[in-house]
Amino acid sequence: MNKLSEENRIKKRWIIYIAAIAVAGFIWNAGYSLCRRAFYIPQSARKITSTPGRALSVNAYEVNCPSSEGYLVPAWYNPGENGAAVILLHGLGGTREQLAELARFLMDNGYAVILPDQRGHGENPIPYTTYGRAESVDALACIDWLREQDGIDDSRIGIFGASMGAAAAIHAAARDENLGCLIADSSYSRISEQAKNDLTYEKAPVKVPEIFHPLVLGVFRIYQPFFIGEYSNFPDPIESIVQVRCPVLLTHGSDDTRISPDNTDYLYIAARDAGVDVAKSIVDGGGHCNYHRQDEFRRQLLIVLNDSLLR
């Protein structure tokens, strides 16, 4: 009887060991998969399907902006009429085409526009994305390129970003003291909190039981440096926004389930408390960046741009 009991205890231990190894393997693999799917956009989503002439106007053309890291940032550019320019930064999984309609609205109001493919997207040569952190390098490359163009006043350049592009815009504005204004639409405030949200999002790249989320996120943080190097330690948007010295408009949809509107509240409070000239607009009933055609949104956008860049 004692011998049988001992054998049962040994079997139970082995079952526990095997189960623990299986769970650990699952968590480790889930963390790796989360990193892989987070930082590498499928090639099918990186295709450019239009031309600058079709997407913007007959005056638009392709440009390549030299970055501080030694590569060229591909973009579309359309000259303006009022001496001011706006750089428009698309969201995760998008390309320079994503904000073409909004760009046309700005063009109709006299603005020059430049729409880049951010790293990991479109025809950008860098294969991975960093959720706005390294994308700020792409944005700054386009800003530097704009300042060399005839008809553009150095002090009349604004930046607009949507979702991931909003985070990139915040980081870029924090690093360029001469920007005229910043409009950040639906940015996250902290990458760690957004990663938690991504695990519960209905289209989450990795499906993991909630009990394992903290462990998976821990593995995710371990893997990050292997995917994006030094940018894994880059400041969060909530840390960068306090360094912005131009007027800021933060916008968000009240019903956004992709990035909670609470993030814009946190960014607003941090910026306001740091003395930044910041305003906030929550679009009632708006989802994730789905209100760019709304007259009220465009009216507020134009007010900020005109007040900051044309006076």
C-alpha cells in the first residue's frame, strides 16, 4: 500500500512538472508571438495602391526625406499656397494613403501637405514598427525636408498624427522646438498599458487567458529589445508631451474601444500641469479615428492650424 502511494505521489509530481513546463512554454511562446505580431506588419498590409496624382492632386509628387539614421523616408508631397505645411502621420497598419482625404481638405484651405510611410509600413525600408517611438525619426526627417522647400515658412509647420501616428507626432514635437502646432488624435499614453489592452481587444493578435496576461506581458517586455533595440527604452507619450512647446490639440472619440479615451485625458492633464498650451476635444459617439470627415472635427482642426500657423 505504501509503495503504491509513493508511486502515485511520484506520478502526481511528474504531472505537475509537465503541466508547469507546458504552461511556461505557452506563456513564453505567447509573449514572443505578441512581440512578433506587434512589431511586424504583414506585407499584404504594406502595399501602396494609389499614386500621389490620384490620391492628392495633379501637383502632388513622391519625395524621399533623408533621416538621421541614414535611410530615406518615402512620402507624398503637395505644395500649398499660404506658406504653411502640415505633416500627416498614419496609424498602425496604414500607409501614406490613409490620411489622403484629410490631406485634401487641408490642401483646399491652402496648406502644403506631406504624407510619409512610417517605418514598418508602406514602402519605408525599415521592416519593423515601434508604435510611434522610432517613427518620430521619420516625422522629423519630413519636417527637416519641408524646411528646405521654397514657399514654406520655417515657423509655419504643423504636425498631425492619428493613433500610432499621434504618438509619433507627440515624440517628434517634443524633439523639435520650432514646430508651429501639434494635433494628436487618439494617442495612447503609456505603451505598457496599451499592450495590456491589446490582449483583451476583440482583434487581439494573441489570444491568452486573462490569468496569464501579466506573465505574457513580462515576456513581451523581455523580448522587446531584440525586436526594436534602443527604442524599447524610449519615453512614453505622456513623458514626451510635457516637453512640447507649441500649441497642442488632443482629440479622441468617446466610444473608442481600440485606445481608450482615458489616454487623452491623461495626456491632457500631464501637458496642462507642465504648462503646455493644450486643448482637448472628445468627439461624442466617435470610435477609433473614424470621424475625420465630420464638419465639427475639421472646423476645430482648421482653427488650431490657422491660429498657430497663419498669424
